[in-house]
Amino acid sequence: MINVAIKHNPFTIETCFLINDQKPENNSQLAEYENQRLQLWIEGFFQKLYDIFNGEEQYRVHFKGVEADCVDMEEAVKQANEDGLDVKMSYDIVPGSEERLDKIQQLILEAKQDPLFKQYVNTPDVLKKFDAAFDKNFDVYVVATMSSGKSTLINAMLGCDLLPALNEATTATIAKITDYDHISQGHFTVSCKDSEGYIVNEQQELDLTTKIGAESAAQLMSEWNKSPDVFRINIEGKIPAIEERESVRLVLTDTPGPNNSQDIEHNLTTMRYIGDSDRHPLVLYILNGQQLGINDDRSLLRQIADVMSKGGKQSKDRFIFVINKADVFDPEKGEYIENVVTRAKQYLKNNGIANPLVYPVSASLTSLLRKRELSIDLLTRSERGDLSAMEDLFNEEPLMDLVQYMPLSKNTQEKINKKNYSTVLYRSGLPAVEMMIDDYIEKYSLPNRVTRANQALSQIIQQSTNAAELQKSLETDEQNLNKLQENINLLREKEKQAFKSDGYINKVKNQQKGIRKETAQAFMLEEKKLREIIYDFGNAFQGEASKRQAQNKINKLTRDLQSEFNLLVVNLENMIESDQLEIQKDLSTDYNRYIASLFDDVSELDLPILEGLKNHMVSFSISLEEDEIQVKRHRVQTGTRTVSAKWYNPFSWFSSREEAVYETVEEEFVSLDDLWEDRGPEIDTVFANLLIDAKQKIQDNSDKTISIYIEFMNEEFSERFNNLMSDLEEKVEDKNKRKEAIDVARMELDHIEKFNSKISDILTL
């Protein structure tokens, strides 16, 4: 039997392991987990132990960490036991994130007012980390294909019918709902903007607590939703079902379906939400329980599958698949929810999504219950009848308790039970999904914000420490001071030599020419996938078909091509951004290497000040604007028409040339082979031009980044370097100034240590 002690700190992202009371060696196979978030390694942890200890099956685990991480460890232990191991677990739960976040926020305010730290607080990198840490908004994106009841589900969460919810595809715009707890339930402030961010309609106040107000709001929202000028509807109001938190504000975004939008940019926006690997927003993917697999969402599900396969447990947890319309099934008629859940899991598995989190709900039932609670007058006669029938079904039939089919942890189940919902509301399933949203916030969003704040504070501490230690290092004897003066002169000369035409700058230019090897390989993979997809499309166009059949194939192909095109755009944008980040990392590494090279000839003098000087100079970061990362719009020639290579529908030629195709065939049949032979090359051209454009964008971004870097080295670095050298020379020559600098440095280091201790006290487990 193996005893395993684990202490995981999600704020500093550190894990300590003890195996049989001994710390593993540095080269242990567990070492890779020590600086990773628990959710990235927990799923494979016990298999790793089994391999390390040559098939040992008995383990006793003691875990220390926050409650959410304890729950994940419990689930891993349960799975390990199901896989045949014998694992027993005990744990110590430590305080969570919100209290720590409040204390860190107070420290940041202190740092901003502190004369020693405030000069380091206002750097772009630090400010960006602070903004991310204290941005209260937490995004939940609701995604679905047509007629899945998505708007009904969102209305159920709001407790009133704010969004149009008809028996047709109604979501043509993006609706962004921001939770403001001080606003009374049923009251909302709404406005809308176009795709450029300009206001189309000024703010209006809506009151949905009365029938007249609800009807007026429904008319307004329907008009805005259908307007071609409206890109985004901004809504402020209360989302009562989500746990109120001082440090978190829920932002619920209703997105158009992947094949249901007035604007291609909507589809791309939805895909970008899904692929956001930095902020990890939660995604509710709504499935129609009656029509699984009918909708054209293959590209979107493939993108989700790809995201879920790369990011560990968090990437899986952030996708919640909701089977809506569970109220249409009746066990008395042999219609079982359990079978619907099984079919949904198989459908998702067929699209590459393994072990999805699937939750059956009746959004309609939840919505009617909450509307009645707000005001019974809001229900129509028909709705009152529907509600009565559903209440009877869900109250009387144990198999209609939808919560029993959900993958809930023991902890989540206990939290739902404490809410004391009515039986019908509980069984409708949506309150459990809302609890999962709250769990995700607690497990991922809050700890991540603490981590970002800690990283920013640590950066401030490091920079101020480097500066203070540099001054303290002046405390040396006369002989070493003379050597230091000699080395200052040597450093000045070396820095000048480095910028000759055949020196450092020219070397940087040559090193960064062309596309990085990893990026080129990623392009090759995208091109390979694209060839396979287009080949599959071509296989569907063989033989003959009637006009109706041909038109149906064309319509489906048009939708599929548009989805694939959108997905490729998003993938290319991610590649461009990733390449840009890697180039910046390379330049930062090269910058540090360059700083170190300046000290090569003086390192043997063993002066502490030289190490302090070297550390003090290591500070370089750049970034391009967001619009410089994207593939720019441009025009390319395809056949005899000029089309845009990005934000547009490039596959409309099928419809526009339909009559010409049919005039050339006899009777009522169309040659699908001829149709594809004519259109296939044009499709290839559009996709190929997009790839060419993306490659050019990568090269342009690389060139611009290098230009920014060279400009920094020629101007800002040189000035910074020379100012620092002059300051040191002055203090080397002036004994009084040197003594004063040393005394100040000692006080600063003591102050830094005390401040750093406050941070450590907040973050310790």
C-alpha cells in the first residue's frame, strides 16, 4: 500500500507531494504536476501512480486544498476505484477564493499608493493582469442550432419572457445580458449597437412585471432582433437564479445558431467564444431532445471536441450540454428520458466529444413556474393549461425527475438540496444547471483571478527588489569600486559595439525571417484537414439527381461550406495570435540573452552589483493591437466574380447560377459530377486564398513586431542603459551619495519583505 499526501494551492499553482512521507526526487514523474493546475493532471493521476509503482493497486490519499479541488479529487478517486484500484481518501478543506481576492485587492490599493511600488504598478503588463483579476464579469455563452428552445431557456433563467421565443429560428442578433442585482426582477435597461459599436437605439427601460409591459417589451425586442442594423443588444437586469457574489457579475450571452444568422460575423463571434483558451468562458450548448442530430452543427461540435481534447478537465467542464424540451416525453408512452440522454451522448461521441456533461431540462416548465411566481397575470390561458399538465406529470412520475440523470457531484447535489426548491421546479432540471454555473465560477474563475493578481504583485515585488539590491550592492571596498568603474566603461563600450550594422540588430532580423517551423506545420495540418473535407464534399456530388434533390444538396453544401470556412477563419486567427505570442517570447528570450552577453567578460570579477544590474535590465514586453492579429479583409478573384476573402458569404454562387445549371441538362435531372467539376475548383480557390492571406498576415505581424523591438533597442533601451550607467558612476565617485543609496536600499528591501509576507499570508493554505 502506498500513502500519498497532496497539497494543492490553486492561487500560486503549486502542488506538493509526499510519497510514504518522503518528498519525490526532482526528476520524479510527478514533478511535471508541481506547477500545473490540478484540473490539468487529475484525470490521469492514478494511472500515473499505477505505472510508477509497477502495478500497485492500494493507495491511501490525504488531500489538502480548496473545496472545489477536493471535489475533483474525490471524483478521480471514485473513477480509480471503478477501474479496479483500491483508493481511500481523506482531506483538509481550506478557505476559498473570494476572501483572498478581497484581501489582495486591498494590497493592490496599498501598492498603488506606496512611493516604492507605484512606479512599477503602471506598466502595461501589470495593469493588464490587474484588469483581468478584478474584472467582475463572468461570461456564459448560450449556443444552439435552430429550434432548440434556447431563448426559452434564457427567459427561464431571467424569470420572464424578455427574448423572443417563437416556434422558429428567431435569434438573429447577439443579446448580452449583464446581471445587476440591485435592479428589481422583471425590470431591464436595453440598448443596441451595430457591428462597428455605434449606438443604433438609445437606452430604454422595460417593465415585464405586467402584461402590458411584457407585450410592449416583446414587440420592441422582436423588432431589434430582426433589424439588419442591429448587431448586439445590450441588456442590464437581474438574473435571479445565479448565486449573488460581491466579486462576480454574470454576463449571459445569447448567440445566433451556427447556421442561423443575418451576419456571418455573428457565426465567427460564436466560434471565437468557443475557442477562447485564455478566459475559458462557460458554454451552454443547447440540444433539442426531439431532434438530435438533425441540425447542421458538425463544424461547431468538431471545434468544441478539439478544444475539449487539449485543455484537461477545465476544458471539459466549461462545456455543458443541455438537452431541452424534456417535457415532451412521457414514460407512460414508453418515452424515457434515460434513453434520450443515452442518444445525446452517442450523438456527441460520434462528433468527437468523449464523456460529455449532459443535462436534461424542461426550460418551458421552469419558465412558466417562475413567471407565475413573478405574477400569475403574466400567464396566458394556454400557458396556465400547459403548466397544470406539466406539474401533474412531473409531480406524479418519478422518472420525470430530471436531476437523477445528471452527472452531479455529491457537493453540488447538497447545495441544490439546501435551496429547498419546490418538487416541480427541482425536477425541471434547470436549477441544477444554474448550480453548475455557480460551481464553475467557484472552481475556475475565482482562483484564476487570484492567480492573475498574485502574478502582477509578484512582478512588482521582483522589479522593486532588483532595483533595491542593485543599490545595496554598492556596499563594497575601494578596490572593488575601482573594478566596478572599469566594468561600467567596458559595458558602455560593449553596448555601443552591439549596435553596429553587422552586430546584434542585424542578427535579430535574420533570425526572425520567414514563418516559424511550428506555425508552418500547423498550416500544413489545416491544409490537410481542408483537403479531406472538400474531398468528402465532392463525393456527395456523384451521379444524377432531380432538381429538388440537387437543390437540397446545394443548400446543405452551402451551409456546410460556410461553417467550414468560418471554422477555418477562427483557427487561422488563433494560429496568427499564437505565432505572435511565440515571436514575442523568442524576442524576450533573446533580449535576456543579450543582456547576459554584455556581462560575459566581467562575470569573473564576482561583484554582486553586476548580477543586480543584469537582473535590473531584464524588462521587455510588446504586443500588437487586437485588429492586427486578425486576418485583414481583402478582395480576391474567383472565376469571373470578385468576392471578399473574409467576412462575407463566399458560397452564394450555387444559388445565383442555379438556373444556368438546370438549362444545360435534359428533362428534370442534374449531373452532380458536372456541377462539382464546375464549382469545386472555385471552392478550392476561396479557401486557398484565405490560407495565403493568413500566411502573409503572420509574416507582416512578425516584421512589425521585430521593427518595434529594434526601435525599442535603438531608443528606449539605449537611453535606459546609459541613464543607469551614469547613475552608478555618480554614486561610485560620490561617497555620500553612495552611502545614502545603500541606506535607502536597506530600508526598501525590509519594506519589500514585509509587503511580500502579507501576500504570502493571503495565499498560503
